[in-house]
Amino acid sequence: MNTILIFLRNFFTRDLYQILLIALTLYQVVRFIRRGSRGSQVLLGLGAIVLVYFLVDYFNFSVIQRLLPNITQSSLIILCILFQEEIRQFFAGIADKRAYTLSQSTIAIDTTIETLVRAARDLSNRRIGAIIAIERNESLAPFEQAGRVLDAPLIQDLIIAIFTPKGPLHDGGVIIRDGRIAVAGCVFPISLNVAHDSFGTRHRAAIGLSESSDAFVIVVSEETGAISVATHGALERDLDVDQLRERLASDLHHLEPLPDADAPKSATTAP
């Protein structure tokens, strides 16, 4: 009996913590790779270094063993310089509570969707260019640095006012977080993987942000008023409001938020 108690005490105080730590690390690695961004290249590069170490030690390559430490140190420094943004996002994701908890209710998401659809419709009709990023599981905090913190309610007229030409924030992007306008005037990374000449700066920035995060990005063309959506490095062009609503519902409700029992039941109206 004492042996069983000792085993259980040791397991729950040492082994269980190790298992949880390993599981958490693997979970973050899988999330990072599934994003399909350049961040996965960092992990592949580190994996290649570990594999080389294993092979050199296994086959006892004495010459390479003497050279490998210097090569490895240089390689790690180069990787850190080339992928500093991806590395920062990886560690930011570990501490990001949004990866483990869901704060928005189903009704709150429905309200967010309808407001964004109506705003996109009006922006399109007025030929006002816009780029709106909806934060999902992965934090968009690294892309807020050049923007202006608003933390304002998600109101259709406010979105239109932000992107109205000659305004102080109209050239940047907007980040939507927890159903609120968190930051405006943001500068998003421009994708280098776009070959189509018809893509403007906003569309390239939308693709770039979707390559670097799991954000759902809405783009309205200033020239044509066309509505597009960027997710996971891909751009869907020329959506109507019904298609935009369907895409938003599909992506945002995929988070499976907790139901809001206290919220009143109300039907939404299509624009």
C-alpha cells in the first residue's frame, strides 16, 4: 500500500507535470506548423540540425563533430535573425489565453458578423477601400504597433468613418477583437507570394497577414468596390454580401464558442 501511495505521489508531482509540459509544447508546435506560414520553416530548420547531430553522433564522424558546434551556433543565429517575427509569434502564442479559452458567445459572434457584413456592403457601394482583420485564436498584437488603440464598440458607421478617405487612419487596417474595434491604422505585412499583377497593396497586406496568423481578413477594393476575403494565405475575390456572411459564419462559428444563456433571443436581418 505504501508503495502505491509513493508511486502516485511521485507521478502526480513529477511525471504528470512532465507529460503536461510535453503535450503543451507539441500542441503549440502543431498549431504553428498548421498555420502554413514561414514559421514552419523555422521548426524544419531546427529539426534538420537535431537530425544532423544524431547522425554524426551515431556514426561517430569525428571530423564533423569538431566542426559542428561552430556551424550550429552560426546556423541558430542566422535562423533567429531571419525568422525573428515568427519566433516571437510562436512564444506569444504559448502565453495567449485565446488559444485555450473562448470569450465570445454565439449571439455576440452573430452580431459581429452582421455588423461587418453591413459595413462591407456600404464600403463597397461607396468605393471606399478597407482592410479589416478579425482576430481568431492567434493574437494579432504583434501587428498593432503602428496602429492607434481604440477599444471602441463595433459600429457600422464608425468603421466607415475610419476608412473614409483623407481621414488619419484610412490607409491602415483595423483589428477586430472580441466583437470590438481594438486598433485602427495598423500596418500589416505585405505578402511576397502574390504573382497576380491586379492585386493592390491592401490585397497583398491581407494575404500577408493571413500567412502570418489565422486571422480572417476582409478587403474592400477602392477601385472596384469588390469584396474579398483572405484566410490561410489564400484570397477569395468578388464575394457578394451573402457569400461574405456565409464565410464569416463558417470561420467564426468554427471556434465553437460557449452559449450565452443570459442573452436575449433575437433574429438578425439581412442587409
